[in-house]
Amino acid sequence: MPILKVPVVHKFGIISHSQRLELQQRLIRQSYNEPQESDKRQSYTNPLEVSEQFVHKYNASGIQEKEHLRDRADKMIQRSKRRCGYSTYGEGDHVDLPLAWSELAILAQCKGKLQEDCFDILCTTLDQAPLHEENIPTLFFLAESALYWLRTDILKQAFLRAAEVKLLKMAQLVFSRLLFHHLSGHLRGLAEFKTRLNTYLDGIKEHQSSYQCYPGVWLCVRFISRVGEIIIGPYATKTVSKDDVNESVPALAACVFRALCLWKCVSTTNIGVKRAIVEMLLASQELSNNDWVDGYVAISILAEASKISSPALSCLQDLARGVRVTQTSEGRFETTIDHFPPPPINTAPETAPTRSGTDLHPPAPATSDKDDLGKKIEEEMKGMMEDINQTMGQSNEEITFISESAHTVSVEQLNNSIHQLGIKQSAGNNQSPTFGIGSWCWETGYQYSQILADICLNAGTTDIMKVALLGKWQDADVTTFRAGAANPCVESCALVDMLEYRGAQPRGDIVEHMKKVDWTWKLRYGALSAVSKLVHALQGNEMKHGSRSAAWSLMLAVQESPVSESRVLEAIRVAQVEFVNININNNPTTSVWKRIAESLSEIYLLPPPPPPPASRSGRVGPRNTPSPRKPRTPRSVKISRPTIKEELLIHTSVENTNPEFNARTSLDLNRVIADQWRKEVMRQQNKEDDERIKEMKREREEEEIRDREILEKRKEKLKGRPTANLAPYQI
């Protein structure tokens, strides 16, 4: 086989070796970049895709360009709003919560009104969305983002801003969900997330003092800080490693566990409610512990039970009033009330200056002695206590649980089961117990005022709404309410009572007493904030016009009172920022605490027992003779006529609005389709009628032909006879 020698041709002429290498590298680089450029030209990017570049462009643009970008940003928000299930409570095939929350967190970096809109959507979806374990990484991302914004941008500002309030509300909901996952044991082993969260939480405690003038915002910061410490746990120290930590499922506090039991009884079978209420009252001391997060969670779960059950709401208000139930040596339950509790445990140092003696409100005169008041309050629960003592049949050695299966459990077995379920006992049982809202931490008392407003908005019946707002003063004229007289919240503890709560009745030196109860202004601030929330949230709601009028009268009375403090009246301005964007037409049927109660009850509580099977005995009982029927008397039918106001509302309820273009076109299209369908049906009916007529004619002709043939055959047979020409059957 011949060997061919291919000549080497220098196409670029005579060049040096270094120039040739440089030329080859340039050609290789050019051939490498050409496919990438072609790929860029062929690739398509969604113009509504959320990215960091859009955020930087939006913040750096001018006023005119920002208006053009705002339309594009609104479309992005609508996509994320649908993706997070804003109108379907976070459920559906179109919902992708991790992606939607991440996009809203990125868009929240845009300054101005766009940032507040993103925070509003995040607050709504975080309050309504279901609790799924796959959302934990996104929740950590939101928590870290909120803490980063809080440390870099928010804390440097001199005044409280609307975006700051909404950011803290969003962060509070995020940490509430993380607290649930912590109690459920879903955060075990997430050392990287906890270590990174500890880095962002470092230094938050030092900035809490800047929010002391606004207890609602201050509570959000304290909740974030405290729950963050609980979640991080042993990872707070930087020297600890993942292998050295042995994480386990945390224990529930006794008050939280008994609140779950009450919620379970109320929301499922309604069996054992009295027993659950008594157990909750027995655990009232747990609400006064140093760890205020347990009391915060317990009353939040009780609020969800109070929305659907009036006895649960009475139990919640009895806990705030100081009603306590004790068990005697004979095994019976007795109820008393603590009228003069000591000041609560200080959970944070107060740096605010004390007010001068000229601004102090003089106390109201004492009503009666302690024992006399106790007798009046004991009569309210006497009937319930007697029913419980009769039905339970207790002794010193065993406790009978009221259930369909009627099991008997000893005290030792009860303690063992509580230990197995992971319920932690209070460490302060040996001390003298104190009860009532005066013994709670101010964080728990503030949350109590907020959940009363939530009950007024979302309760199942109007009676529950009235009790939450007015307590035992339901029949009183709210328009005549005048603020100024101190209310110890002993006879009733509703929102109207908390507006004037100034602690227990003074005994001894008034100046010392006012120094001890100076913290109560935070509870008055919370009550006024809750009333303002009702005023803004019920605006335009004709069904709850009476509740809004009552709340408006209470707010005006506090504003016009000469003893109202300026720091308390500041709650009205802050409430306008928090609740002005609430949509009353989309009344939420669920909340984050309702979902937490449902999930925790499935984890820590046993399912309700099945109903007992029907007895099928073979014995036949005596036959009952039917009693003679009584003559039925006709009942008078009373015709109810609407009032003049109702008739006006009926005629003015429907507004004459012009339909939009899409609605008009869809109506026209439906009209054309209906007309074509009608014509097609008529054409088919006419065609069937014609075919039916033709068939009848053909049958008639065939019958006539058959008759003629019969006649011809007969003539042939009778040919030559006299009856041959007669028709058949012719006489």
C-alpha cells in the first residue's frame, strides 16, 4: 500500500511560532464562545420571573421608570399570590408554598408600597397555610431573612415604620410554625439550620429596649428571641458539634397539654368537656411560670376552642379572673378566687422612667372584704362543680374519666402516662400559688387581649362574641361607658374590663402600689389595640354593625377620658397600620393556632374511642300498648314581616354595576351558543316529525294495498255467486 505524503500548507503566510500559537488560541476561544451566544439567543426567559436583578433595577430606578416596573412587579405578586393559595387557605394542586414564599421574600426587598404588600400576603398565608414538614427549609430562610433585615435596616431607623411592624408580625408567624415543628420533633438533626439561625439571632436581645414604648411590637421581638433560643437549644454554643448532641422530642407543659385536651373535647365528640375544664382550672398556676411561652401557647389554643364553645370561653375568662379549683381530702372539687394576687414576675428589665405623682389615677374605693367577694363568685361555678362531683364519683385513690368506654385509671397510672407522653410538671408547686391575670407575665396578658379580639371577629355564634367583648355586661348600654374607674377584673375579664385594668385593689401605701402595678399599662395598651382592630376590621360589615358600634363607643370613651395615658393611646395609631388591610369579606375559617392544635392533638392525644356496639339480645321485652292519640290542635301560624330597615337593606343590597368587557363577551358568547343549540334542537325535531309522517303514510298505503288484494282473492273464490260483489263482513 503506497504511503501518501500530505503537504503542509501555511495558509497565513510566513509567521512566527509564538504568533501562530496566539492565533490558534484566539480561534479556539472564538469557536468556544459562539455556541454559548447562540444558546443565549435561542433561550427564552419569563419576563415575570422573580430575580435579584429585578430588585436591584427597581431600587435603583427613577420615579418614571419605577412606575413602569411597578406594573410588572404587581403581576409577579399576583403569580406568587396564586401560587401560595391565598384564597384557598394554602391548599390545592396549584399551590407551591416554598417557591411562593421565597419569591415574596425576594420581592420584599423592593422599597416602598411593594414591600408592605409582600409582607401582608406573607402574613396572611403564614396564618392560613397547612403545617407541612417539607416547608421547614423555607421557614428557616424566612426567619433568617427577617432577622437580617431587622439588624441591617430596621434597627437603624429612629421611628417606628409600617414596614417594620408588618415585618415583625410576619417573623412572629414564622417562629410560631418553627415552634410547632420543634414540639413535634421535626427539627431533630437540623444542626446546620440551627447553627446558622443562632448567628442571625446574636444581638437581638440588646435591641429590645428600643421597642418598650410599643408593647405589641416589643412582644413580637421577645417572642422571636425566646422561641429562637428554644429551637436552637444546645447549638447556642459554637464549640458544640453535631455528634455530641443527643436531641429528643421536647416535653409539653401541663397547661399546654390540658388546653389540647379541652380543644379535643370541644372540637370532636363534646364528651368530657366538664372534666377538661376542671383540669384546665387546676393547671392555672402553670400560666404564672417564668417561661411565659407555655402560657402564651396555652391561651392561644384555648382561644381556638372558645370560638366554637361557650363553656371554653368561660373557662378562659375564669383563668384570667383568678378562679381556681382545688380538690379536698374527700375527693370533691371546690372553687375559690384569688382577688389580691401579687405583682407578676418581671421577664425583662423595665428601663422606662416612672411617671410623676400628678399623672397617677386615684384608686376606686374598696367594694367589700375578700371573703364576701369570694362567696359571690363561688355561686357562679357551684352548679358546675356539683355536676362534676356527682358524675365523676372520685375517691382519694382513683379518678374516673368520663368517656364512652368508662375506664377507671389510678393516680399512679395517670402520672405514669403523663410521664410517657412527655408532659413536664411545674417546678414551683411547693410555693404559694397565685392566680389571675395579675400573676401572669405581661406577654401572656397581652396575648389574652389579642385573642379576645380574634374571638369577637371569628366566633361561631353572636353570644360568644358578646361575652368576649363585654363579659357579664352584655345587657348594659355601651354608649354610656365612661373610662376612669379602675377595674380589678374579678367579676368579669372581657375587653371592656381590660381597658381599665390597673391591678388589684390598693392596700397600704398608694405610691408603692402604683409602682408595683405600673406594668399594667401594657395590658391596657393591648386591650385598646384589640378594640381598634375591631373598629377597622368590621368596617363595612353590615352583619356585625352592632359589634363595631360598641367597639367604637369604647374607643371614644378611652380617648376622651382625662386619666388615659398618652403611651396607651398610642395603640390606636399602631392599630391603623396593623389592621387597615384586613379583608372582611374573606373571613378566615382557619388560623395557624388552629392548625397547631389539630396537629399536636394528633401527636400527643389518643384518638376518641369508637361508639359502643348496639346490644342484640335474644330476649323479647313486653309489648307496649299504643296510647290513644290526642286530637291535634291547629297551631296558629305567625307571619313575620320584615321591618322598614330590613326592607331598605333588601332593596339596596344589590348594586347596579356595569359588567366588564370580559364578562360582556362571555355573556354574548353564551347567548350565541344557546341560540345555535335551540335552532339545532328545533331542526332535529322537525326532521323527526317529517320522518314520522312519511312512515305513517307508507303504512297506510301498504294497508290499502293489502285490503285490495284480499278483496280480489275473495271475488275469485266467490265468482258466480250472489255474494261475490259484497265487501268482507258486509251483510
